[in-house]
Amino acid sequence: MGFKEEIERRRTFGIVSHPDAGKTTLTEKLLLFGGAIHVAGAVKSNKIKKTATSDFMEIERQRGISVATSVMGFEYKEIKINILDTPGHQDFAEDTFRVLTACDSVIIVVDAAKGVETQTRKLMQVCRARKTPIIIFVNKLDRPAGDPFDILDDIEKELQIEVTPLSWPIGSGDLFQGIYNIHEQNLCLYSPSIQTIPEGIEINDLTAPDLEEHLGKRAAQQLKEDLQLIRELYPSLDRTAYLAGAVAPVFFGSALNNFGIRELLDCFIEIAPSPLPRETVERVVHPDEKKFTGFVFKIHANMDPNHRDRVAFVKVCSGMFLRNAAYLHVGQGKIMRFSTPTAFMASKKSIIDEAYPGDIIGLHDTGNFKIGDTLTDGEKLHFKGIPSFSPELFKYIENADPMKTKQLAKGIDQLMDEGVAQLFVNQFNNRKIIGTVGALQFEVIEYRLLHEYGASCRWEGINLYKACWIEALDEQELVNFKLHKAQYMAKDKWGRDIFLAESPYMLQMAQENYKKLLFHFTSEF
Ligand code: G4P
């Protein structure tokens, strides 16, 4: 197969949902359909259970599981599918945002009974900002659910995206009879089964008596009316609009019962994008360029505290990646060779000789990489679109053991490279501030500093609302601002100016008094 065909047959995507909507179950069922696994239950959930908030061993154990399921590659109908796993726990939302930067499209799972939930809404903001193509899977139809039209209304309103249903449920809960595949015009009758894959019945003519035979008179009539209404209310599938992130196709089913998955997967491989061109600071990189480029979107620490080596996950953006070839680590200006690059098929890891655009490779790292780093064939490029977001919680970090100052500094540095949290150094008093998305990360950091670096830390509360990246439309105004707000100025890990706003009011005052400065909650604007 030629280079172009290899690129075109790749689909790299992420599945996101609010915890418990069924992301892990859907992932597993997709692998089952793809023949990558043979029994249900083979993929372990990487979610950090609520009970684990203070159970560090549990957190560590679950981190271990998530390395195995970070990327799940499989082939389906000659399409190479890479599913990127995203942590479900909200305290790790930033990890999920970063994984999304490596996805060419996304499937969002929504619980049919609960509708769109908070976490999904937040993740959708990231997808919308990047215009990521989205398919929605409404799950758990085997349980009592609301009216499907109401579910679609909820999705449109909450996720602020136009929808186009491509399959349609017939009843729900005890009355769930099956799915009509609008896209392919066939009917799949429901029979609960966790292991087997149901076959669809071809029904091209909805006026034929078969429909009533299968569904009964009332349900058949209801389906016909629903389909008529769908034709009137929703646009038919427009792939261009889907690829632009403007319209989301919607499928219904029950992941647990393998139901509605085939419809989803078949349509997915047909319409989802192969690797897309990506912007760098310097220029746009096209996947079919001959020379290799890629970027690090995730770093995973080794589970063994005696070995501080890590795995850097790289998304190949263009060209072929070759084992042992010399590549430029742009950030460090260093030439590097990788003798044991790994790829992930199902939940197995193996050393590979080559990888194509769209693929994810794992590189053994001894501390050279941080999130967002670019690797190329020699060209100095910096990929965009891997932003940091303002943390929600902030604390000063202090050294609790003066004999271990170096260890603490190194530990903080490496954990920040991994993206566990963000470090800001207050320019006024030189104190280090750690910002996180959730409270759990402070505990993880403290635990890992002690167990992996032998360093002890102490936390001290600080009252901050947001960390804002500053865009100056007038350099002199920035100089004035920094003078007046010296106490609230910090630098991030890249040395960029940060305004630490204590409250929404303080931010508002800054915005009003310094009209030529723009304050952003993300590092890319
Ligand atoms: P998540 O990764 O999005 O957090 O969700 P996960 O797949 O772990 O699913 C959450 C719970 O919902 C699981 O039950 C799972 O079995 C169930 N579930 C998933 N899909 C369906 C479906 O289509 N129908 C029904 N009825 N249930 C579904 P659990 O009891 O929390 O976990 P487990 O003990 O079954 O693993």
C-alpha cells in the first residue's frame, strides 16, 4: 500500500463522556467489533473511582491501567482505527483536553436518561474551539429514557451544535425494540446480548407489511411518524458540515448490549476524517509531506518509582516515522534516535519500525520531553493547538525538607513536564505556585514527590481566581501594568507573563483600566 493510501485509511479519535455514561463500555465494544478482542470485559476502566480520593495506591494502580489503554489501535474493514483514551475523572480534565489535541475527530457518549452532563459540556467547548468533527452516541436505550426528540433538543441546546440523527430508537427500557438505521435504511431488532453481534434486517420500504410484523402496529406507526418528522426537522447528512464541526450526526444504542454499535462504526469509518493538516507557528503541515513531523501530547511516568523513565506519546503529523532515524527535538535543538518506539494494537504494546501520519507512537523518555514538544526531520517547527488552560485551584508549594531542595525542584519540574499541574513563579516574591484543575492533583503531586523523588512538600493556601495569559496590543501598556500589578505577576513554565487575578472583580478592573491588554484563560489565543 502506498504512503497516501496509508494516511487515508487512518482514523484517530477520542471518546469522551461524563463519567458513567459508557465511554469504557463503548471503547470495548468497538474493539470487539474490530476483532481486536474476543470477549467483553477485556478493557479495564481507567476511571479513578470516587472512593479513591485519598487512596494513593488506588490512584497509582489506575494510572498503570491507563498506560495500557492509552491508545487502542485496531483494523476494521481495512481502516486503521486508533482510539485515544481520555481520563473520565474531572480532576484530570486537562489531560483530556490535551489528548483531544491529538484527535482528528471525537465521539461523545451521552446517557439517554441523564442527557448532557457537566463534564461533556466542558469538553465540548474544547472541541468547538478546535472545530473538531463530532459524532454523538446516545447510550443505554435498554433503560427507560426520555423521548428521543427531547434528547436531541437537549444535545443541541447544551452542546450548542446542530444535530442530524442517523439512527433512531424504537422505544426504550422494557419497551426497547430496536434501532432503525436512517443512514443505511435498515432495521436492527433488539435482543439483549453482551457477547454476540446482532444482524440488521434490510427494510428499504417502510410501507411494506414487514415493518408491522416485526414491531407491531403501534410501534411501526410511531416509527413512520418519527421518521417523517426527522425529515422535516433535521438536515440530512452533510459531510462537509460534519467535518467543519458544524453538525453532529447522532446514533442511538446500548453499548453494553452491543446494540447500535455497528451502525455507529460503519458510518464512522465512512465519514470521519483521516489525519488533517495541522498548524505550526511557522506554517501549515500537511500529512502527506514526505518529511516526518510530530508532537508530544501526553507523558506517562513509569509505574516503578526506582526508574524515573517515562513514555512520551507522539502523534505523527506528517511523513513516515522510522525507528533509529535521526530526528530533531526542536525545543532542545538536540538530535535524537529512538531504538524502541512502540505502537499499540488493542491493549498490546509492540516495538515498531515505522509509523504513518495519524499513528500514535510511544517513545521511551529519560526526561527530555515536555507536553507540546515538536519532533521533526530537521525543520524548526512548533505545533500550535496544545494550549494550557487556567487552573481552578492554586496553592503555594514549600519545601518541607531542606536537605532535599534539589530533589524537590527536579520533581516539580518533571511532574510539570508531564502536565500533572501547572507551575507559576510569582515575580514579586519568587514563590512557586502550583495550579490544578481538581483537588486530587495536589495529593497526587505530594505523593509522587515523596515516592519518586524522596522530596517532601508543604502546601500553603492562596486565594486566586484565575491565571490569565496576557496579550499586549500596546507594549508600553504592558510595562505599566506590570509595574502597577507587580505583586500579581508571575511567569509560567515557558516564561510567559501571567496575571494572577484574585477575583472576578479584580480581573474586570484590570480589563477596564488597561484596554490595550487582553486577558486570556488559555495560553493560546
Ligand atoms: P464510563 O467509562 O463513561 O465512566 O462508563 P462505563 O463504560 O464504565 O459504564 C458505566 C456503567 O454503565 C457500567 O456499569 C456499565 O456497565 C454501564 N453501561 C454502559 N453501557 C450501558 C448500556 O448500554 N446499558 C446499561 N444498562 N448499562 C450500561 P457499572 O455497574 O458502573 O460498572 P460495571 O460493574 O458493570 O463495570
